Amino acid sequence: MPTPYEAPLAMMRLALDQARTGDTDGALETDAVLEAAARFARDVLSPLNSAGDATSSQLTAARGVVTPEGFGEAYRRFCADGWTALSVPQELGGQGLSVLLGAAVTEIWGGANLAFAMCPESAAGAIEALRLHAPAAIRERYIPPLVSGRWAAAMDLTEPQSGSDLSTLRTMARPDGQSWLLTGRKIFISWGDHDLAENIVHLVLARTPGAPPGLKGISLFVVPKRLPGERGLAPNDIQALSLEHKMGIRASPTCVMALGEGGGARGWLVGPQHGGMACLFTMMNQMRLGVGLHSTGVAERAWQLARAYAQERLQGRDSAGAQRPIVEHADVRRMLLTMKTLTHAARCLAYTAAAALDIQAERRAALLTPLVKAWCSDVAVEVASLGVQVHGGMGYMDDSEISQVYRDARIGPIFEGTNFIQAQDLLGRKVIRDDGAALEQLLGEMEHAAHRLRDHRGSRSAVELATLAASLLSEVSLLRRAARRLIHSHGAQPDLASAVAYPFLQWLAVVAGGWQWALTALQALEHEPADDSAGALVLGARFYATHILPRARAHAAAVEGGADVVASARPAQL
Amino acid sequence: MPTPYEAPLAMMRLALDQARTGDTDGALETDAVLEAAARFARDVLSPLNSAGDATSSQLTAARGVVTPEGFGEAYRRFCADGWTALSVPQELGGQGLSVLLGAAVTEIWGGANLAFAMCPESAAGAIEALRLHAPAAIRERYIPPLVSGRWAAAMDLTEPQSGSDLSTLRTMARPDGQSWLLTGRKIFISWGDHDLAENIVHLVLARTPGAPPGLKGISLFVVPKRLPGERGLAPNDIQALSLEHKMGIRASPTCVMALGEGGGARGWLVGPQHGGMACLFTMMNQMRLGVGLHSTGVAERAWQLARAYAQERLQGRDSAGAQRPIVEHADVRRMLLTMKTLTHAARCLAYTAAAALDIQAERRAALLTPLVKAWCSDVAVEVASLGVQVHGGMGYMDDSEISQVYRDARIGPIFEGTNFIQAQDLLGRKVIRDDGAALEQLLGEMEHAAHRLRDHRGSRSAVELATLAASLLSEVSLLRRAARRLIHSHGAQPDLASAVAYPFLQWLAVVAGGWQWALTALQALEHEPADDSAGALVLGARFYATHILPRARAHAAAVEGGADVVASARPAQL
């Protein structure tokens, strides 16, 4: 009795309404896209999820990396239905839908089958990088097959000595006529080789001869698995040496890639020589938002599995002696509400970041991207763990999908820049270096929502939500003060700022989640739908106010009083 | 370069000193036992941990359950060295050491190899149940081989329909002369079958003919895998039908047990007919404390692995351009300190519960047991997750031991009564039904320690610790008030109490952890050792005060204002 993933269309529509910044997509179009994505996720991707985990992708001598049964056919249909092209501009052969609507669909893929979803997400990042940075000839050759999905993409960044800190990269590219020959070894390359597409477009970071040391000497290259030419595709000198055995996302092949074992993998520059890091960030921002969206889907999936189990599993009796489903037990309700309210807050925040991209609100997007990547992935880990807990002993068994969700979720805080890298980016670059401008705009919007909620009249629910409005106002003003202090004093002391970057991110995120629940509650109060859904939304907002938002106090204490103790700790004292 | 588990003897001695309630064990004896256990853990158990995870125990047609290579020899040496008999009274052939010292050793086993450690822990629970409840003939027959380790034990409680709620048990026992014949099926039986010992003593919950329904009709039976008789051991009608495939603790065989497929498994009553639940609680309390201790060991292990990795892994550069180990990065320090301070607090609290048993302080032990089981296991999950995070991408790979630790840790909050069962036990039975007496005594001790810390004079450290003392005093008084309110108002409304039981447990635990850090800081201030260790301890206490103890505010908010929203939620609103 497997429970297939069902896209939570009602909650997604609420989140879309809260985040929307323009009229890009029509309402009918939005519905059609969401419903089609929901069907594809339920009927095609979700049923492959458990088997993909059990089988994993395998590296074979004869056929390279072989994906689990069914993945090839699913990918073929995914491309045929146009999902690879959703938010790609129409002039590039895409469907030109908004980033926001694309974000909702990305969440759906992550919820149905995270391992699968990572593959098209890489292609989307590659299309964006090529579109903005590659010369015309490269764009014309590589973008169309990526848009159609005929070719896939992979990001080749990490090397054994070079993970969070890319300045120590060693992969070399030497000029050879109009192109380059690359040699080196890359690790942790997601979907670095596989049998879904006829070609794989690797975007590779490497150094050129005489390049300055460190990040300033890094260039970005496009290195196809197979070289396109007049007589079709010819092998290039890049191959998967081995696959990692991982805790989760096992259907997604994580490769060690060797470039140039036979002399050199042929590649072409993307963007200026030594300008690789700037081009990389185009991809990285896309990928980071993708992690946030996928993680939201994973959290949603955990909640669906837990709720279904809780409604079904009988344990304990009511006062009349009848057996009760565990959903009637108070603590199961508490866990399910924690899962649901965190997931919805994460979703709304991720969509808000996506919507900022639709109107080129660059500072807003830059501020929200690390917040979304880190918080949504942390939320997914927490929610998945609660999902296991609701299942009791069953949740610990390999044959229960929630145990896979728990393992899958754990990658989110690690890849595409660890969550601490996100926190440092948020506090260092997006708050301190920005002198708090984008943050202040965000806090102002939070205050505005809190005022609207506080001033709403006319129903019992409004009274019940007074706590949310009041806490939100209080947290916003404390956050504002703390940010001011960090900008003034810690800006000059990067170690102190670094020591509180993570609690600062958590504080801002949990308050932003409260802001989003305030907006959701306002939607419920203002539209007052006749069914039970408004009651559930008000309940969710109240729960967030009493059970989740107070975490702000703990994060704030670490920000306010905890920098020195961390910064002064010597390694021997740890 | 595997890092073997090293028992943290210095921190354990501090925790033992804080918890000790009497002079049971001599100092020399304590040292000798701890050092021998540390050696055994490092040299014998820890090296088997990863391989045991990779291999798992296997069910074979010819030989029943076969444990991973090396487990048999390790168990033989474990018994030969007398570890099965450590805290067993001398009159039963044990070594008669204190429960407290036994607790420290139990932590060590859990840290070195959790899957292995669960096996002798079951035997310890069985010895205790038999010693207190079984008739003399049973005691004489079963206890000596359990004490020597020649026989192992298992607890057969859960059935498919009957997990947290044992009232629906169906396994039947019908009288047959002086003994009973049992038929039924049990699931999730840890170490239910294996090849380590020549016999396995199952303690089985079952109903007798005509027994009253529900918990009042349950009896406890001893059912050996092999029947001891004059001509040696003869097969009994109980066998493992299958093994579960689990997320973690894979070397530990989790069995589906069939009793009476051939007519009836022969067993003998332990305790009075229909008195099974009382006998069960003897074992359960032992097992629950064991989970807390094992979980503490798991958390310690995660911290050791993370610290070793952080000292070794180079990433990023200092201002002079030299590569730095990641332990020098502020957020890695923050994570390591979170791991270390949570682990030490959990350890101290678990030892405090064990020490209460040494002086038969029964209400104290009853209050602390659920707190320890739940909080230590939650801490292990959190600390293991941080351990993965410190490892970055490496932490997600199967060949890094931290990924196993993360999977192993997740069982703690589930088995031996889910953590919500513990929370309900704590608030319902141990606080409300006790009218807060044992709690008040505990809170009084916390206040006493906070006063001592506040009034300590004479060093800069004392000033730095003022926040800890003040927060502790404030939290104790808020907890006292909240408990009073829960006793008075919610005692009559079990649904409301139930709705806040878990946040109440978390609140009390995190404050109790602060109490233990206050005691540790006092030890450091008062003894002022010449080396760096006092500085590290004061740093740990300060970190706990700024980064961990403030979580109390979030838990308190849920207790104070969150009952109604949980209790009033209808299933359709979740």
C-alpha cells in the first residue's frame, strides 16, 4: 500500500499568491502546469523513488553508468512533455513561464523523486550560465539540446583538496587552437555520467597556464562527454572512474570524473579567462534555490507519509475502549503540525526568492537565496526526522519510504555550498556589505504584514492570531537592532561575525517563516472560504506562533551573547 | 585512517564525581574498570563497528542468525573479561560494582559499537527482572549463565498490532503441567536470534486463558531458545522467521519471532499471573536508562569523529595565506562546541539517574529515567547530524563512519518506548501524579548549584559564568511555576497535558543540562587544575549558557501557550 506523492496544490497556490510579483503567468496556465506536473510526479516519478534507492545507479564496464530501471523511460517522457524547458525564455526554445511557476514545479519534482530531480536541475543551471556567459557559437551549439533534454548537464567543481574553498583547484586547461585541453580529477559530481541523455555537458572549473593563484585564476569551461561534430558525436576524454556509495539520493550517480587521462578533454571557455567564479555564481544561485525547493518537496513528502501512516495506524484506545488511529494522539498531532507549518513556511520563503528573480529584484534575490538554501534544507532534515518518529519502529525499516526520505534529506545542508557557507554569505555579503539595505526592506515588509494582521477585525480567528502579530513585530525590531550592531561592530571583526552567522540565519529564517504564516492567515481571514480550509490555516498560523516562532529567542541569544565564546575557543578547548 | 573510539575518561570522571551518591566503588577500582573498558572498546569493539554495518547479521537456513565476522570472538572475550557481570550483585556471581560505574561502562560500549552493545544490555535487563520477580528454581537455572554471558537474552514484547500500546497483545500461553505452552508472533525483537551465545533467554509477554482484557491480563514468561535439561540443551518451539533490513544498527539482528509453530514454545511464569506489566517495568527502566547511556556514547563518538576530521581537513586560508584545518573556522567550532556540550550534559544527566539507583532513591530515578531516555537519544540524533555536517560531502558517504553513526543514532528516540511515551510518563506519572514532589527536589538542587556558581568569587571565570547562574535560576523558577499550573489545571485534562508533555520534557532536560554544566564549572573553578582543562570546561559552560540553555525559552513558549492549539486540532486540519 505505497502512498504516492501528491503535489499539495492548495498550499502551493496560497504560497504562489503570497509570492507573486507580477502577472507573468495566467491563472489558467498556472493551473494547467501545476496539475500536469502533479500528475507526472504522482504517476511517473514517485513510483520509481523507492526502487531507485534500492537499486542505485551502477557503473558498468560496457555501458558506463546505468540508471535504475524506469529512469530512462521517465526521463524520455519528462523531456517529451517539455518539463526541461519550462522557465527557459521562449527565444531559446523554452516555454518562457515565470521563475516562480518553475519554482513550484521544481518543488514537485523534489518531493516525488529527489534523486531524479537533481538531473534536470543541473541542466537548468547550465542553460542559465551558458545563456549569460558563453559566446554565441557555444550558446547555439549547446543550449538547444539542453532545452529539449536531449543532452543533460553536470557541474564539475569539487576536487579532493578543494571543496568549500575552490581557491585550491588544480585541474588545468591548456590552449589548443580555438579550444582547450583539460586534465584533472573532479569528485562528488552529481549525475556526472549516466544513460538518460545522449550527451552530458560538463561545466568545469579549471586553471589556465600562468593564471594567478586562488579564486582569481579560475576559468569556466564547457566540456561535453561527447564532442558534437559534423558526423555526429565523438568521444571526448572525460569519464566516470567510480561512483560513490551514499547514505541517500542513491539513484543519482555521484561520480569521480577523470579529465584528460588520454591526453586532454576538449573544452571551450565560458565567460572570460579567469572569470570563472562570476559565471559559476550564476549557476550556483540557481542550484541553491533549487536545493531549497527540492528540500521543501522532501519535507512535504515526509509530512504526507507521516500523515497517511498516522491516519491508518491504530494504537491506544479512546474512553469508550475503541482503538484510535495515532493521529488522534496529542503528540502525533504536535509532530504533524510542526512538520506542516515548517514545510509551508519553507515553501513560501523559497517562492518569494523565486518571485524576486522574475522582476530582477537582484538584491532581494541575493539576500533570500542563501536563506532559502540553508533553511529549507535544515527544515527538510528536521521534518524528515519527525516523519520517522511518527512511524515508530516502522520508520526505521528500509522498506518504509520515510527512512529513505530521512537519508535523502540529509544531503541538502551539505551540497551546493554547506549551510554555513550560506550563513556567511548571508551575513557577510548580503547584510554587512550591503549595509543592511535589502534586509531593512524585507523587515519592513514583515512589519507591514504584522500590522495588517494586528489590525484585522471581525472574527474570533483574528483575536487568536494577535500573538503571532505581536511576536512578529517584536522579533523584527530585535532583528533590526541586532543587524545594526553586527554591521557596525562585527563588520570589522570577521571572526565575530562568522561566529554568529549561522544563528543569525536561523533567527531571520524562523521570523521570516512567521511573516509568511501571517500572510497565509490574512489570506484565510480575508477570503473566508466556506470549507474547513480557513480553520486549518488559522490553526497553522497559531501553531507556528506558539511552537516554532519562539525558537527565535534561542537563536537571538546566540547572536547577542555567543560570538565571543565561539571566536575565542582554541582548538585544544573543543 | 580510521579513528578508533576512545572512551573520554576525563569527562566521564567529572560526570561520575558530579553524580556519585555514595562510596560504593573505590577510586582505584573505578580507574581500573574504566581503563579496561576503554581498552576493550578501542581494541576490540570499535574496529568491528563499520564492518558490522556493512555486513549486517544474516538469517541462514542452516545456522539460524549469523552475526558479522569478529562478533563471536569479541563476545567470547567480553564474557571472559567479566563485562556481563559488572553491576550484578556478588551473591549472584556478579562483581557487585555500582550501577553508576556500570553506567559509565555502558556508555563506552554504546560509543564503540552500538549494535553489539545492545546484546549484553538485554541480558542485564533480564537478570534484573528474573532476580526480582522469578521463583527460585527459575532464578537458579537462568541467572548464572546470563551472568557469565554463556546465555544471552531478548525481550519479546511488540506484536504487529501492538507497539506503544501493549494492551492489544495476542500471544497466548496455556498451562501444561508446571510450565506453559506459548503461541504467537513477535516483531522487532532485538538480538532475538544469533550465534554469539549457546542459548537465548526470551522474556515474553503473553495472555493466559481467561485473562482479563487489556494490560491487566498480561503475564511475563521466560522462554529459552533451547530447553535446559539433564542431558543438555534441547530445541524449544521458538524461532526467528525473518530479519528486518534497517536504517542502522545493522549488525544487531532484529527478528520476527514465531512461538509455537510446532504446537507450543515451552515457558515458565516470571512474577504473578496477570502481573506481567509490573515485571516488565523492571526491565524497561533498565533498558531505558541503557538507551540514554548508549545514546550518550553515540553522541560522543560523533563528536570524536567530527573533531578528528576537523583537525585534519584543510580548507580555506589564514591571513598569511596558509591553509587552515577547518577546526579553525568559526562555524566548525560552533558545531563542535554544540556537540561537546550537549554530549557532556546528556552524560551527566544519565549518570545522575544511575546514581539514584545505587541509593534506592526511587522517585528520583523514576523521574529521571524517561528524561534521560528521551533527551539523550534526541541529543544523539542532533549531535550525529552535526557530525555529518562537519564532514561535509564526506559525511554523506557510506565509507565514512559518521554516516553510520547518523543512521545508528536514529533508533534511540524510537525503541524501548518512543520519546513521546517517555514524555507522557514524565509529565503524567512522575510529575502530575507525584504532585511535583520529586521534581521540586530536583529543582531545589538546581537552584543550589546556581547559587553556588553565582556566589563563587575569585576568578575571571566566575564572572563569565554569571549568565549561566542567572539563567538557571530564572528557568528553575519558571519551570516550577509551569509545573504547578500543569499539576493543578491540566491534571484533570489529560489531553492538554499530553499536548505539552514533549516540550515540557525538553524544557526540563535543557535546564537540567545547564545544572550539570554549572556543577562541572564549579569543579573546574574549585580545583583549578594547572593545565588547560579548566579553561575548556569554563568555555563549555559559557557556550551552553549562550547557545543551548536559551532553547528553554522556545520549549517554555510551547508549554505555556501551546496546549490548546494542539489539543483542539482536528485530524482534517493537520
